[in-house]
Amino acid sequence: MSSRRSRSRQSDVSRITDHQITDLISKLQQLIPELRGRRSDEVSASKVLQETCNYIRSLHREVDDLSDRLSQLLASTDTDSAQAAIIRSLLM
Amino acid sequence: MNPQHLNASSLKSRFTRRFLRALTKINAQKPISSSSPREIFQRYGRIKAAADKSMANSVRSRRTWSRAMLWKLRSRSYRQASSGRRSAVKTSTTTSHQAIRKKTNHEKENKPTKTGEDQVGFVVQADELRELVPGGEAMDLCNLLDETAHYIKCLTTQVQVMKKIVDFYSL
């Protein structure tokens, strides 16, 4: 019963063209700093997905950490809209 | 055909404007005793939600992940405003859904195929990715990979801008 289910799942994957999938996976590979330099035939698809998951998790952690630091910084400084305008001009 | 290129500079400026506005608003809500750990923790939660919300709003409904994130943020704030009973119901449905998914993964891992061992690992990783990308549970594989690429680009922009802001305030 479960073999039928897993086999149909796999045939679902192959119904979308392999070419499309490999294209998307190599595109993802270019975004991940760890795998960026390597050739796409060196890295397996599941490795790309694994590194993608790790990368997303580390980005989430960074956002958490930066939000934490910001919340502490806002406690100590007196911000006003003038400072916001300065930042805006800095970043544009 | 959707343009694959993300216009990074305009996304950055849209996010920056929204996020700074949100920060100013959060800061304006500061009470007199603004340095207690509890206050700081609450502000941390608000800032994080504001960052996610600003990013999702800068992308709007053009992407499945941003739609899913906006929906999640809105329903969370609605839940916080109303009673806690509704959130209890929501969590029980989510955990049963996760339990079903875990069970499927476990069954798959019990049956490694001859040629398809890498394929099995691939499908398991794709499910893990689904949990990380907002709205991923409902996407097919192609869309999932596409949305993931866009989501990563936006996340890196978000981190970049937040780093600059932190640096500015730490001067």
C-alpha cells in the first residue's frame, strides 16, 4: 500500500520535466553562498535542497538576532523622524 | 511570463521605507519605563513582525510566499486581539497536520528504492523546505523551488538593510 503511494509520488515528480527541475535547482544553487562556486554536476539535488534549508534557517536566525539588537538599541537612543530621514537618504 | 529578475534596488528602498516607518511607530509607543527586559522582549517581537510584514508588503500578493506570510501575520494579530481559545484550536489542527506529514516521511524512509535513494532524500528535503518557506505546504515542486529562490533574495535584502540600520544606531 505504501509502496504504491511512494511510487505515485515519484512519478508525480518525473511528470514535471527533469530539465525544468534541474534548471530551478541550479538557479537555487547560485543563491547559496556555500555552493555558489561549484559546478552544478558536482552537487546533487538533495544536497542543494539541504543547504537551502540550512541557509534559510541561518537567515531567520540573523533576522532574530538583528531584531533583538534593534530592540535594545531603541531602548537606549531617542529616535525621531529626522533620524529616520537621514537613514533613508543613506540607504537610497 | 513573470519577470524572473527581482528589481533589487527598488525592493530594498520599498522595504527600507516601510520598515523605518514601522520602527518610528514602535518607538513612539515607548512607555516611560522603556528599559525593562519585558518591554525589550515585547519590542523585539514587534520589530521582528514589522520586518516580516514590511518585506511581505513590499512584495505584496505577487508571490505565494508573501501572500501566505501576510495571511499568517494578520490572523496572528487578530488572534492576539481576541480570546485565546481560538489559538488553541488552530494549534491542534497544525500539530495533527505535521503529525500526518511526519508519518508519511517515516514510511518513505523505510522503503529505500534501488536507484531512487537520492530521490527519496530529495523528496524528504523538499518537505523540510516546505516547512521553512511560508505557504510551502500547498505548493508543487516547481513552484516551491521558484518561490524559495525569490524568498531567499528577499531575506538577504532584509538582513542587509537591518544590518545597516543597526550599524547606524550603534554609532
